[in-house]
Amino acid sequence: MFSWWDNRYGINFPKLGISLGHVPRGFTIGGFNIAFYGVIIAFGMIGGLLLARWQAKRSGQDPELYSDFALIAIPCSVIGARLYSVAFEWKDYKNDLLQIFNLRNGGLAIYGGVIVAFLCVFIYAKVKKINPFVLLDTGIVGLILGQLVGRWGNFFNRECFGNYTESLFAMQIPVADQSLSNYFKPEVISDTALAQIYAGKERALESIMQIRNNLVAGADGLTYVQVQPTFLYESLWNLALLIILLIYWRHKKFDGEIGLLYLLGYGLGRLWIEGLRTDQLFLWRTGIAVSQLLSGLLVVVSLGLIIFFRIRAAKLKTVPMYCDYGNKRSK
């Protein structure tokens, strides 16, 4: 029997005049709850594979190489994304290790998946004896599509949002919604207890307290948090990045440039967006947001590598193996 799962409360965007009543976390079939979080991520993976195959075909490559690669890279990347999240939130899992395998409540860190995906590129290319940088440039467009679609799983999970805001895109979530973190519920976690939890992480504590101190009373009698929909910002940023890379693909100067441009572009966006979020992962025993630090490093390193390899390609007069669609260039 089919029914919606956990659809008691809605989500509003008051400045846009949008009120979404009864937004479910998923659906139930035969007594088993299926979260939209997982469904959306699965759709993102499938869409990403189809886009990578399309890009391979129109650039003169064998699309089947990317289907075979996806069978390895996708499950490995999911494991990597989970391990990255668990590693920096160990306190939430150390007393109940089985929760490590419960993905329905979220807990997939994109950077963990990206790191493993890049490793898989070079391992797979070595085994297949193909150019890893061509594989990277082609597959990266699928990765971005998967990311921009997958971020909407955070919407249904009521997570990955930012600080308090009065901006046009302000999003409201009922405090009573059980999916909302207890950090935003003063009646569950006191100010004193919250300060202890976030000791040494003053910036994050300040953002959470600002949300708690600016709860909004709705016309329906409910109290809401009003926050930045950072998952939406990242999804739109990735959409713009995807369009730019697809357009630029045929103009690249060296194999691997699209992959580096992805790291540069995504790193820039994440560097900004991560600073708005209230659910950051921190380096152990510090108040340093690990994904923000990694984003900054990726921007610097990828920009440096792009400049170096473009100068090198110009001096050596080399061209990418695949550039003009439908034609393979020889080096």
C-alpha cells in the first residue's frame, strides 16, 4: 500500500509568495519508508551517466566505457561520501555504529565522493589503458549534473541550509518539524547546552543562535526558522557551471582542463556557500570548516595548474585528443 511518509509540515518561501504545504520526506510502500533523499540522488546518478554517455558520443568516444566506469565509480563514490561525513562527525556515530549504514537521514559529503571519483578515474584508465584526462573531462559533466540534482534531496530532508535571512529567497521550516535539527529547537536544546556542543566554533554557534533568536510566527499558528536555502544556491551554481563547461569543452587547450575548471568553478561556489551554512563539518578539535578549507585549496591549486598547462600547451603546440565534436585529434 502506498502513502506519503512524514508529510505533516510544509516549507515556505514567503518573499516569493510560495507556500508548499505538506512536503513529505518520502513515501511508504508495503510498510517500508523510502526517502526522497535517496531517490533524488539515484536520479542524479542516472542523469549524470546519460549526460556523460552523450558527451562521449558527440566527441567521438565509446559511450560504453563510461557505463562500465559508472558501475565502479558510483558505488565507490557513495562510500567515499559517507566515510568523509562520518570521519568529521564521528561523535554522532561512535555510540551506534549501525547508523553509519543508514543513509536515509542524509550524511553524504560531496567532497568525499568527488575525491574517490577522481581516484577511480586514474585507476580505471590505467586498467583500460586509456587517457585518464579524456575520461575526466568527459565524465565531469555527468558528475556536475548528479550534484545539482542530488542537492534537492537536502530540501526534502530539511538540511544543508544557511543562516538567518530576510532576503528574497528566505526559506521557512516549522520548528515542530521532526526532520529539523534539534539545534534549532530551544525547547529541546538549551542555549547553555548548545554553547557546550559548539565550544571553539563561535562562528557556527553565532549563526545558529541568530536563527533561534529570530523565529517567525506564521499565520497558521506555527513557529518557523527563516534561513538561506544554500542547497538551492549550490544547485543553481552547478547548473551555471555545467552550461559553461559544455560550451567551453570544444575550446579546451589540453586534456584535463575541463576537470580542472570544474575544481576551480565548484571550489569558488562552495567557498562562498559553505560560509553561509549552519551544518558545516569541522576539522577535528578546531572551528575550521573542512569543506571551506578544501574549496580554497582547490581554487588555488587548480588555477595554478590551468595556467601552467595552458602555457605548456602553447609552447609545445599540443592539442587535446578529443576537442572538435565527432573528430579525434592526433597528438
